Amino acid sequence: MLTGMNRITHGLRSLINTLLLVSVVVWILDLPASFGFYLYNEQFLALAAGLGTASVLLGTGGRYGPLGQWLNLAFTALVLVLFGYVARHFPSLQLDVAAAPPAAVALGTVMVLAILEAVRRKTGLFLPILVTFLVVFAFIGPYLPADYQTRPVSFSRVAVYLSLDTNALLSTVLAIASIVVAPFILFGFLLNTFGGSAVFSRFASKMVGHYTGGPAKVSVIGSGAFGMVSGSAVANVVAVGSVTIPTMVRAGYSRPVAAAVEAVSSTGGQLVPPIMGASAFLMAELLEIQYQTVAIAAIVPSILFYLAVLLSVDFEARRLNIKGDKDIDLDLGDVASDGTPAPKQAFPGRYLLAAVYLIYLLFVENRSAEYAGLMATGALIALHMIGPLNTLWLRIRQTFSGLLSSVDAIADIIVLAGAAGLVIGILNLTGVAFAITLQMLALSGGNLAILLVITAILSIILGLGMPTVGVYILLATLAAPALVMLDVVPLAAHLYVLYFGMLSMITPPIAIASFAAASVANTSPWQTAFASLKIGAGVYLVPLAFVVQPSLLFAGGTTADFVTALVRIILGIVLITIAAVGYLRRPVPMAMRVFVGLLSLTMVVPLGSAIADSLLWGCFALGLALVAWLLWPASRTGALVSNTQ
């Protein structure tokens, strides 16, 4: 039962979430202009940032004692007042960005601190520490050696710029989060709440459940489709893993491997078109291209990602002699997105009509992403209302509950985008971003292969428990420009950092998706994280292939280039998966596993490079021969030595 203070907090937060939801819908539909009210985009962004920050602060204040809750409530009220003031008076406040009067400095300081405190409560200390470090660096940067120097700035300039300038807090990043991404969060949450996501799992069950390793393959396809809708690897692991992981364990997979399969499968959903994660919309805006272009470019990488995982679970199933199950059914239809029981749906497949409508609006009518997302959400709600009259009120209540629950996720992405805007703002203000790009180029010596490795490592380090969108924003600012300077296609460079930022969720040391799956499986987080490396071995080759062979992204080259690159990377995935699992149709000795793993790397080297084409084609032929030999029945060639793993 809620105490008096908790009732106040809960009621106020529900009101704030409602206002945020209404504000987003009203702005996307451009209703103010319809009634003759013309507002700056930044006025809406200030309102959204204030409401989102207030929602996060109220939602996380219960961990403190009574005094702390009152202080949290007072601080939230101050945040609402200040952000509301900026929303109301933004046109006149623009004059303060250059002059930086004391009142504007105080206003900006509190706004920045509020965003940082909200993001600290949701994602941990990394982003607040990074912003603080960059602010401090701004003051000492002018006194560093020439290669590391930054432009001199004052504290008042920093405070006002970060809070009021359109290149910092109120930037494009915040606009994409609160305008473009929000409708897709609504769509995904409602689809999950209504039980429509269960259709993916049932489809996967019918399609691959009866094959070798069926339970794991159902998990891969079902979790990938579910993750595509949810946009969150960790949320997907928790929601779906409670069903898929025990099913895989019962079939014969070890707990760490079962958890790893779920973690890797859920992570890749953020790369799958057409409902990719928030990062795809940010990428389209940063590159000044259509979202549809990003989605089309992601088709082949996403297919290769799940091909790699399916091959891995297949080889592992063959090693463990795990058979298929034609009757397997991961029934998620009776569980809503919040884990509570949901009523059975007579025709849950009808909800996928809303997804079809979304694809139609995006790719046929070429509507804006935010409009398409909002209209598809409306269609989803209309489809949910179809049913017996005696349960209509229940469906209405379920809809409102799902809408309000989705606003929690919208508020989270808004404060994260706000913090990312602060990082971009301070980098732009001081010129640090350009200096970092030059240092990365210097460290790599202008060698693309070395720079790709440095960027991949940086992506995994910057992961540090942050959501993929936060990692992508940092990498798009810090790392992608260096790749572009070495003549990498900009779209390929940004997809590369997004891909490895996504993989930070399954890669040690801070593999939050793997750790979440380990918690569900009740097994060792570290064993799960390293099992994720094994299960996902092939996925690490994919970004290396498309960044040097952009034809895989439909970003240049001929049809022959595309087919050649595709065939070679598929063979590379097969080879590295054999090396990781140590089994195909029979055990593979360790020495051969090492050789096959090294051979797989040659499949990502583009033709026409420094390595002779004849040598690359020779490696390709050798790879094919090795796979054919390993597939040949052992009884006809003599038994290999025992598996050494």
C-alpha cells in the first residue's frame, strides 16, 4: 500500500507522464500551428526535457528516506519551473546565450545538474562523470601542449551555452528522441502489452522448432523480432528470457550458453529494420539522409548477424546432440510488457497489420518517421479495440495503462539524449572532438585496419553499461569522423560504430545484456559473457566486412561486387563459427580451429586491396574445401582426434 508521500509522488508522476505524452502527440500533429500558435521547436524541446527529467526524478525518488523524498519533490518542482520558464521565454532568452548574465548562468547550471542527476539515476555515473571531465578539461585545455589545446571558455559561457544553445541540451539529438523516437516507443510498448509480440515466437516455433537445436533457434528468431520492436536489449532479455532460457536448458544447453543465446539474440534486434532502435533515427539526422536509407542499408548486416547466431546454435546443438521439437511453443501471449497477466487474444496476428501499415507509410508513402510511427500506433489501438463488447472496457484500460507505461521509457530516452547533447555541446564549444579525431588518426598511423580495431575497442570501452543510443552518440562524434577521413563511406562509418556500440552489451567487461541474461538463468555472469563471445563470434566479422565493402550496405559498387562480398562474408562467418564452437559434423582439433579462425579473417579483406586477389581467392577455395571436408561423414575419412575443448 502506498504511503501518503508515495501517493503524492505517484499521482504527480502520472500527471507529468500524461502531459508529456499529450505534448508529444500534439507537437507531431502540429496542432498549435493549426490554431494559429507558432512556436519554436526549442520551446517544445525545453518542455519535453523538463517533463522527462521530472518523471525520472519522481520515479527514482522512492529509494530515499522521508526527508530525501521531500527534497526530491522540491527539486523536481524547481526543475519543472525552470524548464517551463525556458519553454515560455525561449525567444528572448536567446540573447542571453552570448551575454551570459548571472540569472541565465544560475538557470543553466540548475538545468544541467538536473539532467545529469536524472541520467545518473537511470544509467549510472559514466555520463555525468564524462560531462564533468569535459567541463573541467575545457578550463585546463588552453594551457596544454599545442596538440591537445582547446579554446578558452569561462564558466558562465559554458553554463549558458550548454543549457540554452541549440547545439547542446536543446539540440537535434533531443529533438529526435522526443519527436521521432517517442512514437516508436509507444508502438513497441503497446504491441508488447497487447500480446502481439507473441506472434513472432509462435511463427519462429513453426518455422525452426523442429530442426536440430530447435529451442535455441526459436529463441534466436523470436527474440530478434521481439527486440526489433522493443528496441532495448536488456528489457528484451528480461521479458523473453524468462521463457526461452529454461526451454533451452531443458533441451540440453548449459545455463551460460542458454543465457548467452538470449543475450546475443536480443541485442541484435536493435539493428533489424524497419523498427530499429533510436540510434537509426539519430544516424539519419546526423548524416542528413532519409531514415529509409539507413533502414535499407541495415538489411544485409542484420541478416548476417542472425545467420551467424543461428549457425552457432546449430553447431553447438550438433555437438551436444540436441534434437528439434515440433511441438515447442514459447507462449508469451499471456504476459504483458510489465510482466502482468494479459487476456488471451483470439487473433493476436491482427496486430501485425499495424506493423505492415508502418512499413507502408515509411517505404511506400515516404512519410516522416514520427508521423508513420504515430499513425501506426493509432492503427494498433484501433485493432486492439476489435473484440467482444463485454471486454471492451478491459481493453480500454489496458491501452491507457500501456500508454502511460511507455512514457517511462520515453522519459528515459529524453534525459539520455539531453545528457548526450551536453557532451556534444562541450565538445563543440572547446574543439575537443576535432582534437580526438586527429589523435586517433595519428595513433593508427593512417592505417584503416588499425583504426578499425581502435574504434571497435573504444566502442566497447565506452559501452560501460550505457544504452546503445548513448554509446552511438559519443562514437558518432568522436570516432566516426576519423573513419570518414580515411575515405570510409559515412553511412558505413556510422553503422560500424553503432554495430560495435551495440556489441558492447554482450562483450566483457561490462556486458549488461549478458549479465541480465545470467541473472535470469541463475548462472555466472562472467561465464555467460564469455559464452556470448563464443555464440556471437561470427557477428564480429560483419561490421569489418561492410565498412571496407560498402556494397553490402547498398552504398555503391556493382551487383557483382555485392554478390562477391556477400558470398565471401558468409563463408567467413561459417569458418569463424566452426573455430569458436569446435564442431561441425564432428569435433575439430584445436590446431585446426586456430587455422580456420585465421582463415576466416581473409574473407573480410576486399578484393583489389594490398593483398593479391589471387591469394584471397585461394583462401576462399581453401575455406570451401575445409567446410566440405568437415561436413563429409567421418566414417569415410577416418576419425579425427577427440575434441579438445
